[in-house]
Amino acid sequence: MALSMRRAARIDANQNEIVAAFRSLGWSVLIISQLKNCCDIFAAKNGATYAIEIKDGTKPPSGQKLTTGEMAFFESWRGKSAIVRSVDDVILLNNALEM
């Protein structure tokens, strides 16, 4: 009987850069990208926690679409959420939170 092994979830090429940007701006970050049908990270600052989906902004729009599982997660999520495609998006979210 062969054992079935789940392959490691692929992460977006810019995930490490995005996580580093959040952390450099004082955010706490929990990486959960290995979970299926969820977001990639939870990021929190100043009492606000966001479910964050990271997409590679250098890919064409078709390569940045949410999967069916990701869409279902965000439709049912009752908290704050964002899709982040670049460090600039991180800075925009940070600035909006601090206003």
C-alpha cells in the first residue's frame, strides 16, 4: 500500500519580501501559507489583524487570481482582509492603518 504524501504548498516568489516589509514596519506576522483554502499570512498591528493573501504582482492578472478555496475563505471571513501584491501595497496598508 503506497502512502500518499501532500506536496509542500508553493509560496509566491515575493512572500519573503512581503513578510519582511510587514515586520520592518512593526507588524506581527504569522505565516500559514501551507494551509489549504486559507490566506497566506495573518498580520497584526495596533490591535488590528488582517487575513492577507499574497500574490505576485509581476505575474499577469490571470496568474494573480484567487483559487476557489481562497475565494471561499475570504467570502466567509468576518474580519479585515487584503490582497498584497508588492511592498508598496504593504506600505499603503500600513499608512491606512496609522491614519
